[in-house]
Amino acid sequence: MPPSQRIIGLDPGLGTTGWGVIETDGHRLRYVDAGYIAPPKALGLPERLAFLYQALCALLETHQPHRAAVEMVFINGNAKSSLTLCHARGVILMTPAAFGIPVWEYPANTVKKCVVGVGHADKVQVQAMIRHLLPSAPVFAKHDTADALAVAICGSLAAPKNAV
């Protein structure tokens, strides 16, 4: 890993996509910025995906990460929900790749193990470790934001499950 690298972590969702940007300097981590993208629910699917794409483009242009780390999604039994989540995931994987940014994916259990030390940690434990590892990060109202920072931290520490 280069001495200093900027990583954006992404926690995919069509309703809410969390994002978090960190910088690494060797083994040191520094909080840069974080938030979430929430396309208006009143929009149709194509417009929500376009909203997500445009917001991601703006983030990538602003923060210029060296790498994107994306949490792999869990597909549930609801076919309609799974399909719309997969559409959002496609946008989330494609957008950094279109900017020439390497995209690495991590299963949720790997992210939790990297950050908390336990693969089945709950969201409160993840958020507590984010506060410990990135003390300048604020407390986030949405777990998606802390989860995205956890994905970025994992991306700084672990080899990808599979590179996209």
C-alpha cells in the first residue's frame, strides 16, 4: 500500500447508500468525510438510480479516492426487494469503475471482523469501534454511514473477497 491512500467505503442500498471516506498513512487511519445518499422515494426506479449515480459521481469528483470498498449485499427471500437492491448495487459498483477507481468487495462478516474483531457484531458495536478508530468522526444518525466507514477501514486492512 502506498504511504498515503484515500479510500471510499460504500454500504449499498436503494433507499439509503452510506458512504465514508478515510485516508491511510501506513497503519494510521484518518476520518475525511461521511454521509449517505437517499434518493427520493417518490421517484421511479430509473430516476432513483440516476440520482444515486449523480450523487456518487459528485462524491468521487470531490474526494478523489484511490480505491472503493463495497460491502457485498445479502439477498433475502423477497424477489422484488432483492432485484431493486441489485440494481442499486450495479450503479454503486459501476460508478467508481467508470472513474478508473479499483473496486473491492467485502462480505459483511469480514467487515465486522476487521473493525470489531467479531464477524457477527451488531451495529452498535460497529459504531462504537468507528468512534474508537476514527475519533474525529461525528456520531452518525444513520447506521449506513458508520457501516460505510467500517467498509472503508476493512478496505484499508484486508485483501478483497473479489476485485471487480
